[in-house]
Amino acid sequence: MPGLEKLLRGILRYHQGTKQEMVHQLNSFKANPKAVAMYFSCMDCRLQPSLITDTRPGDMFVVRNPGNLIPHARHCNLQESVTGEPAALELTCVKLEIRDVIVCGHSDCKAMEGLHNFKGQCSHDEGSPLGNWLKKYGGDSLEKFSQLTAENNYRGPLKFEGAAKKFDFEAFIDPQKKLSECDKLSQVNCLQQLTNISSYPFMKEKIIMNKVHLHAFWFDIHTGDVFMFSRPRKQFLEINEDTYDSLVSETQTASPA
């Protein structure tokens, strides 16, 4: 069992190294919780949210699934059926009053590759849990992606609806023409999730009252660079020393969805 052995040896190193420090941190959080964000991420093993944000246990809540999808409210009958994503939103943003929600996608995403393969198909393998997940909850992203055409030079702008008319925004996808089709879909998908999040009444109210802000991140697996969507500039910008101040300023003046 080489895979399990690797994990067990890691736990031994944890006991010998960082365990006591972590226990001390976790005990301190009991009296003074410090979490600052709700972070939705793809479950790809190459993407580690705590590493790219340099955060520690207690800093943020994280939900991971194939394709960093948050089902639109129309897919969830709250009386009978619901997935974990809206429940996580209610727990963090309503119960715990977290103010920032982040959706982070990435390049070379196998889930987005699978979703892209549905393009132009009328059906899929009904026996595939992954196929059902992507088709049902990623369909809006795929439809939005299809709006990138020769007429708009395959860059947009695409229009996304927010919690209210004033929170609608536009996005140019890959204006430098560096990304593959699947990577473009990944960025479109990130932005579509902001619309999906705001479709829940309890989130719409928070967003309109400026008590919750929505953000889209995108991680380039190949370069290690992290991008954030800029609503005023209508595109993803690399987060670096040159863009940091303007991106922070944007988040302080308006919610990006």
C-alpha cells in the first residue's frame, strides 16, 4: 500500500514536528475564531488553497469538489434535496458572518475538460456520477462559454448577473489569447459561480446589504501564478506587487457580483 504508507509516514512526521504547535493554535481558536473567508476550490490534488494563500488552520473555511461548482438555487429544492455547497454558504455567511467568499479554479482542470467534452452533446452517460454532476451543475458555465464566438473574437465581453442589477458585471476572457479552450472555460466557470452563489435568497440579501463580497481566483498550475478577477477592468489580473493595491481597493468599494 504505497499510497497509504506515504500518508502514515507523514502522520508520524507530524507527531514528531508540528503537532504541538497546531494543537496550541486550534485551542486558541476555540475562544477567538479568526476565519476570514469561505473558499470554494476544485479538488485537484495539485491545487492546495492553504499554500497559494499562505494561510494556516483557522484562517478560512474550504469546500472542494470537482470543478469548484456551486449549484444554482434552482437546482436545490431546499425542502427535499440540497448539496453541501449552499449549506456551507449558510453556515459561514449567515451563522458565522463571514464576509468574503472566494471561488478558485485552475488551469489544466480535468473536471472542466470533462465539461467541455459535453459541448454539442444532447446526452451523457446517465450512470456516471461525475458526468451527472458536471452536466447538471456546470451546464450554465458551458452555455456561457458558448457565447465566446468569432463575432467577439472569442474573448467577449460576457455578461454575468449578480444579486441585483447593480451587481451585474462583464468579463473579457483571455484577452491576451494565451489560454486553451478548457482553461477559458475554467475562468468562465469561476465567474458563473458568483452568479450561482447570489441566486440564494439568504446570500442575495447579504450581498445587496454589502455584508458579503464575492471574488473569483484562478491558479495557473504550470507557472504557480494566482489571478483575481477585477470587476472594473473586466478581466483576471495576476496578483503581484503591481496589482495588489488596486485589487484591495476594488474589494473595499464594491462587491464583484
